[in-house]
Amino acid sequence: MWRFYVYSIIGIICFFIPITIGENNTIIIDHIVNWLKVSLAPVLPYYVLLLITIGAIYPFIKGSWNKSLTDLSFTIFKILGVIVGFMVVFKVGPEFVLLPDLGPFLFEKLAIPLSLLIPIGSVFLSLLVGYGLLEFIGVLCRKFMRPLFNTPGKSAVDAVASFVGSYSIGLMITNKVYKEGHYTHKEAVIIATGFSTVSATFMIIVAKTLGIMDHWNLFFWSTLVITFIVTAITVHIPPIKFESNKTYNDIPYKEEISKEMPLLKEAYLEAKEAIKHANTLLQNIIINIKDGVVMTMAIMPSIMSIGLLGLLVAKYTPIIKYASLIFYPILSLFPGIDVPVLAEASTLSIIEMLLPAAISQDADLITRFTTGVMSISAIIFFSSVVPVIVSTDIKIPIWKLVVIWFERVVLTLLITIPFALFIF
């Protein structure tokens, strides 16, 4: 059990305890990424371009590129992402790609940090996820999962896995457990759209882009709490409220049975059981780095293409401005906030969760903080999460995902803005 204590403590320190090195006060993972960005500066663009290229080829290797219209669409976007990446690295192509606030911004501010942060974050995730902490937290959360979220206690593991791992890990767990009969369809939908948010490593990118790393712990914990408050509300309103309570292929539903013992003791026993079956640290690191690199390759081509498309639409067309008007009545309830920027950021969040940070980085602190929380709490965005959800056995129509996204954005704004006005 020494691994449960030692690895968990080291993981918590690496993710959540800011330390000062030189003039920079931030978490250890961010220090490592900053050091690598400086040390590897000459070769980083080519490393990133290689990852983007392999990421576009990967669907053809897997044979998944033409499984559905959605898979085909995203494969096309990934190929376009490679073209945009080559243009930016070699500085060739049309001006609308090479303007500093378009292609180069996406490449330097998002693609390069992500290419380092996700694999490095994966190494440290081995400490948080692999040695009982996840199971320990899951048991402790059981008592309030059913009353708050209408989901079994074990769904807490999915939620924590998404926050400390990634939405892809969370959705993978959810899909597996759903197919085994532990979740109904409604429970699986709640978990997929309410818990499968981006990981702590992605949140660092958002915080850095918005210039709020000085408030990292406040940002992280308030985002976690607000995301789950929003989920607790959306489960009681349409369309989720009316989802089917059937199980996958009508297999018998497996009820959750708690052991007759104190909760803390049960949590410790679950952690102990996890330790029994745990891999060595080196094995976990290798597995997590592999998953991290695959995830990075899958995301980065889409960021370059869908991200650029979103920025072009925002910069050169009135579409986002007109669409963002839907948020004006809500935002106008709060005097003193930057309504146009926050409305556009909210609208862009459905395209790619990093775009709101891209257009809000020069705004005031309250707007930047609200944008950061909103972009993560919204959960649903088309460059990554939507194709992952669509590829699972939890069948959710695209129109429902859009409605759930809108509900989540509105609720997040209504909760976060008063909180940010009070704090700052």
C-alpha cells in the first residue's frame, strides 16, 4: 500500500501545488513543458508537424476513416489540418492562413504546448490513476452520485477519470460499463455528456492561453464544481430527462451493492484491491504515454483545420456575431462584463473548446476566467468530443448534443459570472 500513499501524494503535488522556479510560479508539469519549449525550440515545429501528419494517416491505418459519414468528415478535416500545418511551418500559402492571429496562433499557442503537455501529463497521470486513488475517490462519492446525478456510485470513477485523464478515457470506461449492463441508456447519456470533460492537462493550456495560471487552483476547483453543478441540473430537464431507461441490448441491469461497512474502510479496501492488480510504475507510464501520444495525434490535426475554420468564420464573417446574439439576453443581466467577447466565446465553444480562449485572451480578468470555466463545462465540441461520443455504442443524435451544449453553456454562464464578479 506504500504505492497508494507515495504515488498519489506525488501526483497531487505535480498537478495541484504551484511552485516558484525563477520568476515563474506554476505547477511542476507546466515548468517541465516550459523548459522543453525553450530547450527544443529549433526542432519543435517539425516534431509537431510529424504528429499532425501521423494523426491524419492514423484513421487509414485503423481502417476507421470511412466507417460513417462522421468518421469520413473528420478524416477530411485531419488531412486539411496537415496542409495548414505545412503552410505555417514553412511559411507558404495564402495570407488568411499565415496571419499571426490565425494559423501561427493555433500552431504556436495550442499545437506546440499540447504536443508536449499531453504526453508529459500522461506520465504523471500514472501516479494519480494507476494506484488506487481513483477507486478510493469513487467509493467516497457514491453517497451523492444517485441523488445528485441519477447515476450509480461507480460513475464517479468515470467523472474523475475524465478530469485527471481525459474525456476519451472517461467515454471508453462509460461505453464498456454500459455494454456490461451496469448503466441504463439514460445513465450512459448523463455520464457521456455531463462528466466526459477535458483533463487537467487541457485545463492548463486553457489557463495559460487566458493568462490565469496565477489563479490555477481557484480555476481548477471552481471549474470542477461548476461543471458538476451544471450536470446535476441538466439531468432533470429535456432532452436528458426523457431518455430511455433501457439497458444495452436489453441485458439485465446490474444493481450496485454497497458493502456493510464504514465508507472510509470500504474506500480503502477498494484502493487495496486496485493495488493488487496494478502494473509497475514503468508499465503504467509506457501505457499512458502511448495513450497520450495517440490522443495528441487524434486531436491536433482537427485543431489546425476546425480551429482555423472557426477563427476565419469569427474574423471574416458575421456568422458568429449573429449566432452569439442568442446569449446577449443572459449576459446583459450582469453589468460590467464584456458581453460581445463572452457571447462570441460561448458560441465558438461548440466548434473547438480552445477557440474561446483564443479570442478572449486580451479581455478583462472576469471575462477570461468565465470563458475558461465555460469552455470546459460546456463539454461538447465538434473537433474532438462529438466524434468520440458518436463512435461509442451510446447512441445520441447530433441535434440532442447541440441542445445539451446550449443548456450547459447558459447554465455555466449564470453560475460562473456572479462567482467571478464576487471573487475578483
